[in-house]
Amino acid sequence: KHYIYTYISQEERIKEIGTRMAIGAKKMDIVVQFLSEAVLISVSGGFIGIFFGVVMAKLIEQIAGIMTIVSFFSVFIAFGVSAAVGVVFGYSPAKRASEKDPIESLRYE
């Protein structure tokens, strides 16, 4: 799902990519931009997921009376997986965006 969002984001912003490359942005600048956006989205999702996970664990403990344990290790692993997904699935669209021809990108409708 995240890969599809990043790919659609890149496709919708072809003119922006072309303009940036036409005024001197390097391929690495484009890769860094898309990759940082993908990681930011993934990390934000990781924080939101951790927050809701802890809140739900506390609610289950209070409402159902079932003891829940949220360990630092499980939170660390969940957050690491979230960030890794952002990097892995953000790199391919970022690389593809950086390889676009600026002239073709500016002509794109």
C-alpha cells in the first residue's frame, strides 16, 4: 500500500520533478526528497500505531481485566519495521523519479 502511494505521488508530481531537474537539481536530490517523504510517512505511521497500541492495551486491561504487557523491545521492533518499510518501498519510486528526463517531464500532461 505504501509503495502504491509513493508511486502515485511521484507520477502526480512529474512536472515538479522536471522543473527541479531543469533548474539544477541532481538525481540524488530527487531521490533524497522522495525517500525522506516516504520515511517521514512511515515513521509518523509508526508513532501513531505505537500510540494506539498502548492506548488499546490499557483499555483492554481496564475494561476486560486482562493483563497486557507492552515491552520496550516490541515497541522498538514495531517502529523499526515501520521505518524499514518506508526506506525499502520508498527507494524504488524515488530512483525512478530521479531518472526521468527533465524535458519529457515538463511536457507531461
